[in-house]
Amino acid sequence: MTMTVYQRTRGARRAGPVVLCPGAPEEQQMMARGIIRRMLVQFHREWTALRESESGEAWITTANALLDRYSHQLYDIVCDTEAIVGEDLAVEIRCLSADMIKTTNILIMIGCEEECRERGDTLAKEALRHAERCLVKLAGRREREEETR
């Protein structure tokens, strides 16, 4: 039986919420959004590199591992930081994670390589869009903080 990366490491998941940094909630939110943003950008970079370098069976295996890994990492970090980042962002990232899982489970398993590439490209673009939103929200928060000083 084939196991996903997540299934093999499921026992290693954190048991509770993560403490990002001591300090004010605003600092914690900035750090959490920054972490999520970096993960989204890194997924986009890795997907783009994969798209340009692999083909055939090697591509399918690597795409499966990449989507599986990022879908679970994003889901885990959002679960750990939901109280910090807010429900709206948490829901958006969970939906992106679910789309990654769906792509992995359906398209790759039935061998629709080209459709999987197209859907993966869409997911990578969506990841960048969410990363931009994180950046915009961080910038807006900083501006409000400077105005109140």
C-alpha cells in the first residue's frame, strides 16, 4: 500500500498551538503571516522549478510528493496559528490545502499528467495571490501602527 508523506509522519505532528515569539499579538500575527507567506512563495518556486525540469513518471512522483508535503505543512501551520492570523486567512489557506490534496489524490492517481500540471500551475498562482494578501495585510498593519505613534 502506498502511503503519503503525511501518513508516514503523522505521529510526529505537534500536539498543540505553537508559540511564535514572545510579545504583543500584533508581533505574533506579523510573524505568523510572514511564515505562511514564505511557505506559499516557496511552494510556487518549487512548483515552477518542477514544471521546468521533470517529465513523465518522474514528474508525477515528484509532483505528488510536492503537493502532499505543502498541503499538509500549510494546513498544520494554519491550524497552529489560526487564533493569531484570523479566521479569514485560515479558511483561505485550508481551502488551498484541500485543493492541493484533491489534485494529488484524483489527478495524479488516475494518470492525468497534463491536467495535473495545469491544476498545479493554478494552485501555484493561487499560492502567490495568498502570499500577496499576507504582505498587503502586514503592510496595512504597519501603516496603522505608525499612524498611532
